[in-house]
Amino acid sequence: MMNASATPPWGVPAGTLKAFRCSFVTSRAYALHSFASSLRRFLSYPDGCCQISPGVQPVKRMPNRNMIRAVRRIFYPYIHYNRFSLMRYKKCRLERLLINWYDVVRTMELSENELIKRLRRFGRKSGDIIRGIGDDGAVVDLQQGQYVLVQDAMVEHIHFEFAFASPYDVGKKAVYVNVSDILSMGAKPLYFLVTIGVPAILPYRNVLSLYKGMDRASREFHLFLAGGDTVATKGDFFIDVSMIGRVPAGRYFGRNKAKRGDLIGVTGCLGESAYGLRLLQKGPAAQPANRYIKRYQSPRPPLEVWKELVKNDITDAMMDISDGLIIDLERMMAESKTGAHLYLEDIPMPPVLKKQGLQALALSGGEDYQFLFTFPRNKASALEKIRKKGLAISVIGEVVKQRGVRLFDKNGQLTLSAKGYEHFGTSQ
């Protein structure tokens, strides 16, 4: 049995450590109380606003420094006393967890749109960058012509589930969604890079299957894989694709080019992918591989329709529908400083959605990867000729001066209970 005055293996006399523990408990009581008070105040005002007089607009303030100081007063003495022990590492991790938790809660209160607005100030101006943050891709003007750069990531449990889609399908989809961004900017896709984060539990054969899916999709659009990176992850699998394309006509499409009086068009049928996911969530084993599930697993962008729109010079303003018709149209109108009126009876959707009362999937379901565009009224006859070729295009509304997106049916304006998916905050 070790003597009370003996020195333990970590180099601190046992009697000294016991005395220090007593001192730690008594002398840090006030700091702990301060931390708890700061935490209660934070929870009372989760948006990080100061409490001020009623009727006055709250003022944002910096992160609560009292909370951070209190955490350090509690843990730092013990950390420095045992600086070479495992306990120091654990205490440091605990402090970082508490401080980072506070910051994360504040950050996650921002919606995706609000976060992008705050990040735009970091996009410095350059004579070569024609279009930067705020669109489906960036446009740069080089000596050889105009090029579009896009990047889109997919994360397991956020964008897909391996229970609903094979690695092969995930690989195809990762290429498709980036091709969709390139096309919506009016460019032809050329090359792409891929980064994957692979957890230890993912078999090597699944990674090969993933790349076979990307190879299949890239061949459809005459794309070439130029490289990338592979990393290990302790969490979920992810895939991040960067792609470059060239603007053939020297005139890119942009969200900021919609004009008042333009008509609003959309390709394909909306809500198929969201309905396919809904069927899979009810039980993937019991559902046949119907058109809706196939659309969710493999959302190939409508290249043939895009070629006709470009050939006939129909539009300058285009984007793909990834998060939902309403929220994506709001983003386009915000960039163009205009608004939109939509007419429910003109929005293309599968009859099964109307039959089951699921029209909201066509309005806000997302992952359609169809093209949303505006065009001047004098192009309506040219668009009609394209439609007569059997290509699916619908005119669903018009661009107006009043900001925002409004939906109407034959009885008047409808209330939009959901707009689409946002990565941060709550889905609207």
C-alpha cells in the first residue's frame, strides 16, 4: 500500500494533490456560479441579443466573454498544475467543448441564405471574376474565354442514405448535381476533381462502385476526371466535387439577370424526386424501382432541353432547382432585385401528388435538378416551337416589381407554409 506522502507516478505528491482538490472545489465555486448564470442568460436569449427596453430593436453583441472567462477560471489552474498528465488533455477538451458549443448554437441559428450573405464580404473583387458568390457557380474571364467554376458536396445522412441509394448511384448523383450547376450557368462541362471522406467501416468495393458511377455519369456528358483527394473521416462519408466548364457563346446565365415583365419557365416535372424519397422512407424493400425512386437516386439534368434553350437564345437568367421551387426562385429574385407571381395550375407535377394532396412536394420538395429560367415575352413563340418537339417545358409565372414570391390559384393568393430546404437553421 502506497504511503500518503509518497509521490504517485504522474509526479505530484499525494498530499499536495489532495489539498489542491479541496482548494479547487472551494475557490472555483464563484466561477462555476458565474458560468451557470451566463448559460441561463444565453438560453433566455438564444439569438445572442442584449435585453433592452420593449419596442426597441435588439442589438447584436459579441459572444459572451464572461462565459468563456468563467470556463477558464474553473479549469485552467487544474490544467496547468497537471500539465503533463492525461487529465490536462481531458480538461482542455472539456473547455473547448463548452466554448465551441456556445459558438455552434449561435452559428446554427443562421439560415443558409443569411450565412451566405455574411460570407460574401470575403469574396474580394478581381477584374477576372465576372460573377462570384451568389450564383450556382463563379464565372471567370480568362484569355482563352469565359469559364465557370462550381463545387458541390454530398454528405451521408444529409444528402443521401446508403440504405436508399447504392454507392454507384451516389457516384452518379455527385457528378449530375455539379453538371446541373455548370449547365445552369450556360456553360459546357469539361473537367472535375473529387474529394472523398471515407470512414473505416466503408468497404473498399463500395469506393470502387462509387467511382464507377462517377465514370458512367462523366461519359454521358463527355467529362474527364482530372484528380482529387482521399481522406479518412471518423464520422459519415462525404464526397465533394469541383467542376469547370466553358461558356461557349461568351455569355453566361445568371440569377441576377431576370427582368421585370419576363415570363418564368421550368423544365420537366417537379416533385418526382421528393416523392421517390417519400416512398423509400416508407420501406425501401417494399417499393418497386419506379420512375420516382429512379429520379431521386439518379437525377440526370435535362441536357437535351438545355441545348434547345441555348440554341434558340431563349434566356439569360437560369438556375437549377435543388432545394425547392419556391426557395430557389426567391434566391433568383433576390439577386435580380425583383419578385415573382406563380400560378399553381401551371406548375408541372405528377398526378399522384394532386391525388394524394402532396402538391407541396412539387413546390418545396427539392432535388429536382430541373432548370428554372426567365425569358422575355417576345421569346414565347420560339419556346412554343421547342415544346412542340416533345420537350417538357412549362410557363409557370411572371417576374414582377414587388419583391418576394407569391403563389396563386383560381381563388386567389395562397399561403406558403413551406419554401424548401435550408442547410442551417430550420427548413422553411
